Amino acid sequence: MNSTTTRTRFFPGLSLKSLSGIVRIWSLWIAFLALFSAMLFWQNENFNGSLVEKWNDHVSNVLSTELFLTQGTAIYSEPTGVVWDRVHGEVGIKPELRDQIVSPQLPRHYPPGLWAALTPISIALNRNLIDLPQAARLAIGLYLLAALLAAGLLAHLLASLLRDHNKRTFKLLTTVVLMLASMELVRWALNGMYDPIAILGLLCFVWALKTKNYPIAYLAFGVSLFFHFRALWLAPAGAWALWKFWRQYREQLISFFFSRYFIVGTGCSLLSVYAFWLAAPGLKDVPINNYFFLGALDSVNWGRLTVFILAIAGFTYWAIRFRGWLTLSCFCWAILMWLVTPLIQQWYVLFLIPLAVLPVLERKENRIPLLYGVSIMVLVTAILLMRNSPFEFRFFQESLALLF
């Protein structure tokens, strides 16, 4: 069989016929991004290895992992600095590293997946096998690998749309979406944010739903939630995956409950929910910077909120018109979460990427108009809520500042 007509083994339903040109361009872009980011990674002389030295979360998280391993869930209920002062003389961590912890006056608000991912690096640091700059670079390398894999998977998801709609304008839209999203993934990975790990899991979740592999989808959602609380933005899709998974086994309930996908997916989800429950009391001390936070009306930017509400109304009409029920339900749920979240950071924009590709799960004839609508809604949200316009190309600004 001709290679251009072969359907991919790992991505069933994706034909490469007539997509070879645009897919080749996307492949070259991701290859360029990988080489460029690798160059930045190796050329970086900042102490903490970040693209912009002020970002220090990865160092803080490596150090906090040691506290989790020695003090357990105390890091969720007590200020990190207090826990550090109690144990730093009993373990091998050098006391001067305390200054590297971000917000030591607050408990840690991270799910257990982060500690699991950083445990090998933390142990190596604690046993003096590596120093702190090396530990920081190992963490960034892990995040960068996840970011590049996520960019590749995003390209596959978008290519599956091009199979049915191969017009020039849509090729341009999907290319812009891929380039902007992949730059943000790599930018924040190089700045020490571990979010790309969860994004990779959520994109696997979306792909599994698309291929109707519901056990894998449920597992992928549980693992994503294990790594990041913000995976809850896609909770309606996760509930749908569980329902479809159950329907496959409804005649064999024992097999369903003892399925390894159900056990691992549910276990990961429950561990993350338990960690969130432990950390929840400390959230009242988190600084408020969300323009739309309804818990402090004096901090609301009513002008931005008005524009945002108008955008939501327009998107809701568009999604209803084209029957994008799953996409709309996830966005409505995410919006509710945004309105009750006091702290919104620029890198939260990464979790808009899985939301942006949800139209691939809708009816075939409605996917294209829904993607246009979702793209506009994501852009409006990134600018108004997260203060991060992807068209500012901050990745290249920060890269050039580092190099020159």
C-alpha cells in the first residue's frame, strides 16, 4: 500500500493522504521548536535554569518534595517554611536552600503526582549526587520533554480535523493554533512550570475519547488529575468518559469495578481530591489577582468582566447552534471554576489547550465551525482573564533576551 494512504498505527482513523504537505510543515515546526528549546536549555547560565530567572517554581518544588517524603501531608496544612525549619537539620538538605522556596508562608497546594515525578531528583539532591542547579535543569528537562510530546499529540488531533476539511483558511487556523499552543508549552516548560505533564495527559484523554477507547480515556483523565488539580476544568468530559466506560461493562459490573483502568484511574483521582481537601483551608491565604473573582467584589474588573460575559453569550449561542454539547459543558464548568478561583497566573493558559481541541469529539459536520468558535473564546479568555496574549510571542522575546 502506498505510504501516503496508510492510516497511522497509533492514531487510527487518521489518513495521511492529502495531508502530507501541511503535516510536513507541522513536523518541521515541532522539530525546529525541539532543537531551539534544546539549545536554550544547554546555553542557559541562569542559576535555576529558567528562561527568565525570576521563575523558580521548579526549584521550590524539588525542595518541597523532600519535605513531602519526610513529613507527609504536613506540607498541605502547615506553612512550608515552618515544616522546613522543623526538619532541615534532620535530613541532608542544606539550610541555605530555604530561600529558594516560593511563598514559604503558605502550605503547598500541589497534587501528589508532582511529588511522585520529582522524587528521583529530590533524592539525588538530598544524597549530594547532584547540586541544586543540576536538579533544576533535570526538572526543566522533564517538563520540556512533556511539552514537546504534547505539541506532537496536538498536531495529530488537529490533523484528524483536516482529513474532513482541507480548505486553505482552515489549514491556516489549525497551523496558527498549533504554533501558538506549542510555543506556550515550551515557554512555560523552560520557565520551570510542570503543567505540560498534565497537558500531555489531557491530550491523551481527548484522543482516547475520539477513538472511543473509553477505559484508556478514564485512566488518562485520572492520571492527569493526579498531576494537576486544573485537570478538573475538563471534569464533564471525565464524567462522560466514566459513563461510556461503564456502559461497555454494564453486563459485567464485577469486571468493571476490578478493571485495572478503573482501579488506577479512580485511585489517582481520589488521591488528588484528598490532597486538595487537605490543602483547601490554606487557599484563603492565597493572594487575589483574578479580575473575575466573585469572592472579593472590590477586586473585580467590571469592564473586563462585561466583555467576557458578552463573549460567553456569543460562544454559548454558537455552541448550541452547532450542537457542541460536550464542548459547551466543559467551558461552562471551567468558567464557574474561574469565577471562584482567587489566583490566576499567566501559565494557566496552557489548560486552555485541551479545551480548544474538544470540538474533535463532536459530530463530524459540526467540528469545524465549533473549532472557529472555541479558538476565539480561548483567545478572549487568555487576554482578559490570564493577561497573556499569545500574539505577543513572549517565548521568542524571552529567548532572545537570554541569548543576547
